[in-house]
Amino acid sequence: MMDWTDRHCRAFHRALTKRALLYTEMVTADAVIHGDRERLLGFSEVEHPVALQLGGSEPAKMAQAARIGAAFGYDEINLNIGCPSDRVQSGRFGACLMREPALVAQLWSAAQEAAPDVQVTIKSRIGVDDQAPREALFALADACADAGCTSFTVHARKAWLKGLSPKENRDVPPLDYELVRELKRALPALEIVLNGGLRDLDHAIAESTGLDGVMLGRAAYQNPAVLMDVDARLFGAPNPAENAVAAVEAHMRYIEARLREGAPLHAMTRHMLGLFNGVPGGRAWRRVLSEQGVRAGAGLDVVRNALAGIVRPAIHAA
């Protein structure tokens, strides 16, 4: 979700669900240590609960980055051992670390010891390249569980580091949800969360049988309305907005505050384009935000104009 789940995206998603755990984009340990921390790690209080996702392959640096993240107030630190991008491979972190379970366990231990008051979790694939998925996934889980890790999120696909692009790695390798359920049966004390190819909330709930949770990535970003019933269906709590229009109206307060701070409108509205997919007026919503939102000085009137084109009777309650 690099370049997607930034602080503006997360604040928008909070208008749709108050209970779901939100994740940052993956940030490298080196970037946290040496980069602009406020730009990379800053977030709004409305985003809680929110997890910082880190990448790296050096325990000392991972410890330092986790310590910094904990000081920023993140509710969880997540180590990404699943990203297959070229940038990640060249830095020896992400999915290529599936081949080094002992090192991953060291990274987890370093991060957890540096941030003892924040849970450190791991996100992985089920293997890479020619690895046998069951052997690779269980070896990683066993090594990290022995070190003390209790929570794993598993993208139920292999990653092909040679021969497939990062985009193809999100779709081409076949899904194996049953292997993730098998991991849970073998290690019932661990929290096992399913990720990968989950189309919507119904699909996610159906496939989560026997597991402890689900992570939605592209489905939640491309069709944000999928989040609007999460609180009621998964947490037994009231949904934060009656419908998508009400969610946008509530989110305008955040947009207005950030505009006063100098943030461009498009930095926020680009994350909202898919909210009315399949709804009469949804195409006009996307067009107005895309064309008018990028103009210098664009303000809340653009959002109101886009919202005016939505056919209200078509907006069902969440």
C-alpha cells in the first residue's frame, strides 16, 4: 500500500470505521532514522488505532525505528515480510526475508525489546519463488513464535521475486486460504489474520472462519464503502455514519483543517475517488474531484460540488 495509505487516507477511512485497525504505508527503518520523521510518521489523533508498518533487515536499525515509532504514539508496530517490490528486494527486506526466518525472528525481537509497551506483529507471504509454501510459512511462524511473536498477518499468496512485477504479484500467484487456516490449527495460541484477494466484507467474513481476523488492502482503498459496515458487523458497535454522503460531510471538518495548514485538496480527495463506485452520480463525483481538486487553491466547494451530483435515494444506509 505504498503511496496509498498515507495520513490523509487513514483519516478518511476513520469517517467510515472507528474500530478497524489502520496501517501506515511501509516505511523503511533507515527512512525513520534519517528522514523527515514528522512527514513520514506524523498522524492525527483521529486515526487511532493505527499501526506503523516497518521494513528492514538490520536488527539494530529495526530496534531504533521501532523505538521512534512507539514514541510517536503508534498502537502497533508491524514488520512487513511480504512486499515484493524491486526497491524492497534491493534493500534485502520485504518478501525476500521469507528465506531467512531466523533473521526475521531477530528483527522481531529487536523491535519488541525496543518498544516493550507496543505489540510488534509480522506480515508475510506464504513463501517466495521455488519455496514450498507450507514449509516456508511454518518455518517463519515457528521461528518467530519461539522468539515470542504472537500475531501474524498472512497474505495467502507466494511472491515471485523473479519473473513477476509487484502488480502481478498481487494477482497472479494463486491464493491458498486453507494453508493459512492450517497454520492457525497447528499454532492455535497465535493470532492469525488473513490477507490477500478479499473482495469485500462478505467475502472476508466467509474466508475468516477459524481465523482471528482479516486485513483488507486494495478492496478497502478502491471501494472505501466496504468499510462502512465493519463496526456493526464485526464489533457490534454503531457505524460512524448513516451512509456515504454523511461520512463525506463529517470528513469535511478534517479536510478544512488540513487546508488551513496548507495541504492541497487533491492530497486528500485522491483517496476518496472510489467511495461512490456503482452509485448513480459516482462517475461525476470522480470527475469533479479529479479535474477540479488538483487546481491551485481548490477548497471545500469542490467536494460540495462533487457531492451535489450524487443521487441521494441511491445511497443506502450502512
